[in-house]
Amino acid sequence: MSWDDDFDADDRGERRSARSRVGWGRAIGRVALFLGAAVGVVALVVGVVVAVNLIGTARNPGGFAAPAAYGSYVALPPTTSQPDELDQGDGDDSADGGTATPDDPAGLSGSGHESLPVPAIDGDWLGMVADATGIPERALSAYTLAHVALAEEEPQCGVDWATIAAIGSIESDHGRHGDSVLGESGDVAPPIIGRALDGDGVAKIADTDGGVLDGDTTWDRAVGPMQFIPSTWAKWASDANGDDVADPHQIDDAALTTARYLCAAGSMTSPEGWRDAVYSYNHDNDYVDKVARVAQEFADLVG
């Protein structure tokens, strides 16, 4: 073998052993192999992330960072007899929703909307849905009554019982928060009263109802199974059970008022419209997402 076979010149023009050159070659090869493997792993991870994001985007066009959820649109619940034509009334209160008077600041002696005849929701359907969702049948009856009423009163709105039920679930466990019980009459006893809205971590709202609804003559408190602020109730109060009293502690009245309040925000037949309506109920996107998840769960359980 020649000398040039055993030695080669490096970049400084110096001689070095061929064996040394081979050793360095092997080392460089190992480094290249390692780098190649690392690049391959990174490429694989990137590919997985991209694929997952593509799938997620297909299912959620807004992307993972965007609010993902909105309520589903469940079918109108079946009735055994359709409600009579709604009485539109002959006054202006129905148009603006105002019900409070100096003698009745809480709007308990009636509502800005005429009372509705109570339709008979199919009993078998109620039982089946109550069993599937865990919603008490008495509460479900109130939510579905509101759905049927608004489908006739404001068909362009699109509010449904699953959305109303989700709000009822989150706000009061369908009238069963704490020691409260939802009776067959639809009344919740003892009444569900929220914390004082005194500005300490909550909104600051001075008393507007003289303590009639919430028992507090200093601050307002959210009341009833759907947790209405007294000033909001005074404007939107509805009488759903036909007793000529709009009572936020009665679940039929509270559910119908909820439906009308949501519809006042506009049509709920698009994801954006649905979210806007629920956001109007509680200005918190996390709350909107939670309502959406619960509403979708109810809808999925019913199929």
C-alpha cells in the first residue's frame, strides 16, 4: 500500500492517519444518522399535529382556540293538542315587555305578554326524554311548553327546549339547588335566592323591587330556578301557567320568560345567533360554552 493510502492531507496541509480519517468519517456518519432520525421524528410530530388540527378544524371551523360549542336545534316536542291561537293583547306592554308599576315594582300581578293556554305535551315523550336526560319531568314540561309557545309566537327565533333546559340545569339544577324542591305545581320552595349583587366580585345593582322578590331591600339578588335579576324580571315577566301571576319562582313562568328574553337578542338558528342570545343572558363566554355543552348533551341523549 502506498503512503498516500495510509495518510492524507488535512485542510492545513498536514499529514494525518488514514485510520483517523476513517474514524472521523464514522463519527460524522453517526451524527448524520442521529440528525436524520431527529428530523424524521420532528417531521412525524409535525405531521400528526397538522393532521389533528385539520380534523379539528373540519369539525370546528373556528379552530381550537375559538369557542367551539353552540346549542343544537332539537325538534319541536310533540303535543297531544295544539295550543289555541295566542292572544296578542290590545296594549303596548306586549311590544315593549314592560310590566312594572309603582304599585307592583316586581311585575307579579301580570306580565307584559299575555298568558298562554297550556298545551299538553305528549306524556310518553316527556317520560322518555326525562329518563334519558335526567331532567325532572315537571321541569321538562316547563321547558317544552316554552319551546312550543315561542315556535308559534316567534317562529323566526328558533329557541328550543334543550337550550332552556341547559340554562335551568346550570342556574339551579332545575329548581333543586340546595334544599329547594320543585313541586308538581311548578313552584320552587324554598325560593332560590342568589347572593347580594353588592359589587364584591359581582355586579353592583342596588335594590329595584323593594325586596319583594329577593327579600333584600338594599341590593338586588338573582331569583328563581332561572335566576332572574328583579329589574330584568320586571321588564320581561311572563305568565305561562295562566294564573294571572308572573312569578320568577314558578318554573313555567320562568322558563317562558327565559325563552322570550333569549329571542329578544335575535334569531338563534345560526351558531353565531345562538351564542349571541345566550351571551345576552349572561355576559360570559365560558358560561355560553357550558350552556352549549349541556344543551348538546341533552339533544344527543334524545337523538
